[in-house]
Amino acid sequence: MHPRLLKTFLTVARTRNFTRAAEDVHLAQSSVSDQIQSLETELGTELFVRSRSGLKLTAAGETLRHYAEEILVLTDEARAAVEASSKRMTGTVTIGALETIASVKLAQWLSAFQSDHPDIELRLKVAGSGDLLRKLEDGEIDVAFCFDRDRLDERLAKRRISAEPLILIAPPAKEPATKSGDLAALASMSFVVTEVGCAYRRLFDNAFDEAGIAAPKLAAEVGSIGTIARLVAAGAGVSLVPRLAVADHLDRGEIIEMPWPGPKRTVSLMMIWRRRRVQPPALKLLLAAAGDGFAPAKPTDVHPRHAISSRL
């Protein structure tokens, strides 16, 4: 069973649709169908049946899915072990990141890393948090940079590389009306928030819940922090977001920072990768270097703190 066929099989199993699978693996739909048929011929059994909701794995297909995942992991590990034994510091590392993290945190750091290691090819893919984790689980990327998530697949490992301050933003015309500890004043405002499941959305919800105060009115739920900043600038409401994500908007005077009652809140910027018995040398080097390359985005009058990290 060729790894190429197994990758296509797993993509079809995930999407349950030949057309969507073809888009994900960058092949014609007929090529995807041919590969699945070739695999079924080799194994002598059907792997999929059609249902109302799309393609469905047969019992044989479900059995193969688990082995296919292990085979592809072992293939990657074998390649990594060979590279490590030859002591070649070459290879390709595919990085996934949220758009804000890619532009604010990764651009300069990755440029410096590649200057130090010119034989390592770096590829960067920008996506939302959920899509990044899916790509990581499917092997489309080697490492993801995103804000912390409560639950991860047991096959994934994570490391905190910095603690980013959360700030309350408002349109320029908004008068800072909150006082220290006055969370009730904030509860009377309209908020533009990120979607449920986001780390700082959770912190926002918990702040009012822990204080026994009814949650504020939500003006909108938005998946993009850039869009949130523009909505706040237009007067749609206020929002609690990582400072690094809106630093440019603050510098241009499009939004202002308001005091958040109570303790300062932060969100963890995480590096997440797939556990392997042998990490590819290029990826291992990048993981080791990441902890030293980041520092929280803070106002100019605050001394920077060192990034928090742990051993690989």
C-alpha cells in the first residue's frame, strides 16, 4: 500500500466526499476515485459505501483507517531517522499559524531562522485555529502557532512560548468609563466577541460568570480579530482581544485601549506539533529555537518579560 494512496484514502474518509477530497489533495476527482479503486482492488474489499450524508467507511475501511494513520506516521519517522543518522540539517518544515501571529510574531523570526539555516525550506500556511489543528492531525503541517486550546488530540504535544496580554478596546470617541473593579459598568456595554471555543472568549465569559454578573449584550460574534478591530473602530461595541493582534490599529489611532477591571488577563501563545518517536531534524531544530524568539507585545512604557517555555 503506497503512502500516497493511504493519504488520499484518509482525506476521503475525513471529508466523506470525493470532490472535497480532491480539492484538499490537489488532484482531479477522477484521480481520487482511481486511487481509492486501486486500493480496494489491492485489498480485495470495498472501503466506502454511499449514504445520505455522503461516503461512509465500511467495517474494512474503518479497520484500514487506523493502520493507515500509523503507517504514515512510521513513514515520516523512518525518513526522520535516516536524516538524523546522516547528520544532514536539511528538509522542509511546513508551519501553520493564525494570520495575526504570522504577521506580527513569525515574519521576522522565520526570516532570521532561515538566514541561519539556509538549507531548511520553510513553508507557511495561514488558517483559523480549528483548521490548523485539523491540518496538524492530517499531517498537512508540521507545527501550528495559535492561542491555547482546552483540549487536544492525545497525539499532539504543545508548548507555551509566550503569555500575551489581553486588552479592552473601544472606538476613539468612547470615554473610558470603567473604574478599577467595576465589572458591572462593562456589563452595560455591547461587546464584539470571538467565537465560542476561543481562549480569550472563554476568559471573557468566565470574568462575568465568576463575578456573578449577567453577561454583556453581544453585538456580534466574529472569527477574525482584524474584523473585530474594524467593527470596534466603527462603533459597533467594545472587545477583549490580545494586544499583539490590534497593535497596528492602536498605533494608527483607529481604536483606544480602556482599563480592564481587576487583574490583568493574558492568553497563552502555543506551539503545537505531532508526537513522534523521532522528530525530523529540521523540525526539531525549529521547535528548539522557537522559545527564544518571542516576547509579549506590550505598551512601550512596560518592560518586556521573558517568554515562558518548557523543554521539548
